[in-house]
Amino acid sequence: MNSLGVNMKDKCLNCQHNKAVKLNEVFKGITGEYRLIFENIYTGEKRVSVYNNIFVTAGFNAITRRLAQEANDGDITYVAVGTDNTAPVVADTTLGTELDRNLVSTISASGATVTVRGFFGAAEANGTLEEMGLFGEAATAAADSGTMFTHALISETKTSSETLTFEITITLA
């Protein structure tokens, strides 16, 4: 029984059909995947790596503020790579050690999936890459700026003879 004396197992307070709400029809979460394509600028040879990511609390909070029509843009605008190999946790707000960041090239939605794409040229993001994250809201080209949405642990080495194209998907289930 709730505070109105209605048995919640039998009644739907907002439904005229008076049927119970199915408790198994709930939001399951947000999942994501980072697809990284390294291309040798001399040979054209490509190597592709795929990593899972986590959606961090700050990203959830940004979405909540946007749904409440609070003053924030909630947009994902930058991707950053870093050199820290500490496992990501939902409380993260920055990369451990940010190496480089670029504006995303495109962001699109199809059904329950958002796809973010972008690029690092041959002279950018060179070194041992151990982490990657998406940033938005007040994000700028400055390291550690803006709101972190996702964080992934990766293990790649990028050289000045390679470009890096990324495709990051975020799926609401």
C-alpha cells in the first residue's frame, strides 16, 4: 500500500486501464564502445582496436540537467587521450594524465544509439595512449576542461606516421 491506500501490485495510479506496471520494463543503463582506426600515412595500412567504456556520473548528471531544462548545453564536443592506465571508475571527472584533445567531427543519433566521430592527425596525440574520454558542456581545447561523459582504458601506441580516426558509440538500453 502506498500513502494513498492503493495497493501498488494491483493498481496503476496514472493509467485508466487499471493494470499493474510491469517492473521488468525499466531502463537498463548506458553502454559504450570505442572503435579506434590507426592508419599509416605512408603505406595506408590500417589497424583497428575496440574497447568498452563506462559512462561516468558527471555525464549522467549533465543529461539529468538537460532533461530538467537547466542552463547547460549538455553537448559532447571534445575527445581526449591520455597516458594514465588506472582503471576508469564512475566517479572520474578527468583523464588521469591528459595528453591531447580534439573537437569531435560529427555526432549523430539513431534510435537509442549516439555515435561520435573524430580524428587525430599524424602530428597529434603521439605516444603511449592508455585512456580516452568524451567531454562536453564547458569543454575547451584546454586539458581537463568541461564535463566528462565517458572514460575508457585503452592500450595503444600512436606514432607520427599514423593518423587516428575514432568512432565512439553510446547506447541507452
